[in-house]
Amino acid sequence: MICDNQMNDSGAKAKRSEAVSASPLDGSEATEFYRKHRRAMDAGGVVAWAERYNEDELSALQHAMNLRLQDEAAFFAEYQNEPVGEAGVLYDRTVSLILPVFG
């Protein structure tokens, strides 16, 4: 990393750290929490394909949220059909941007 190189070149001792070095929950603990609170957590959620989830998941909504956590940009592009721009905002997909304007 550039920052590491600059720190090392200056003679300072550099140490790289992570924001979270150990997760307090693994997937099974999170799934158990979801199982206990599913009614409240699913309130208002609507999925296109209710049968789409993995063996270690309880619902399609949980599956979708897991996909979003794995790669949010890919989730919005591939599953929501709403690609995220470089600034982290959804692209404006209005008709005026998609279709050519005829005078």
C-alpha cells in the first residue's frame, strides 16, 4: 500500500489494522437470531421467488440479504436491476436517458 510505503520510508513504524478483526457472530448464530425474530424482520418484505434460498437459510428474504451483504454493488446490478454508480448512488434510469430524444 502507498501509505505503508510512505510510513516505512519516513522511519515511522506502521501497523495496518482492520475496523473489525473478529466478527461476534457466525452465520449459524445470525440465522438462529433470524429464526427467533423472523416475523418482525420479514414485516413488509416481498420477494419475487419465495423458494429461492440455500439449505442453511430460512427464507428467500434472508438469501437476498445475504447476497447484498456479500457484494452490494453486484446485488443491486444483478438481482435488483438497479446498478450502483461509482459514487455509490443508483444510476438514473429515466426514459429520457435511455431513449434518444427526437426533435
